[in-house]
Amino acid sequence: MRKNYTYYPEFNEGDDLLWLVYEEPTAQVVAEFFFEDDAAEYCSFLERGGGFSGFTPSFVLQKVPNLNINENFSAEFA
């Protein structure tokens, strides 16, 4: 049986070593970890049917910026 997930090391822009979990059917990275053991464990979880079973929608992986609305709210109603 062919594996849907693999993991490999890669340096990010800050020269940190990350372990990336790659989903073969969709050709996209679905997770990043600092430790190889965590990446291996997550791959195993995904191979056993966790997540989207090999077909993660790309919109799920989009990074959305976190906004701190408390500062604006406090300034408006102070």
C-alpha cells in the first residue's frame, strides 16, 4: 500500500530546522514541527485516517493573521 504522507527536514527563513509533513495526493505541506518524533507521530496519525484521509482542502492550510482587536476596542471606548 502506498503511503499518503511523508516527512522531511527543511530550514525555514530564520534558519530553524523544521520537519515538514507532506501529503502526496494533494502535493502540499500539511504541518510543520521542530522535532522529528512529532512529525513521525503526526504522519502515523494521518496514515491511520486522521485528518482528511489524504485529501486536505487547501483552504484549511491557509494562514490567517491574528488581529488583536482589544487594543482598538480599548482606544475607542476609553
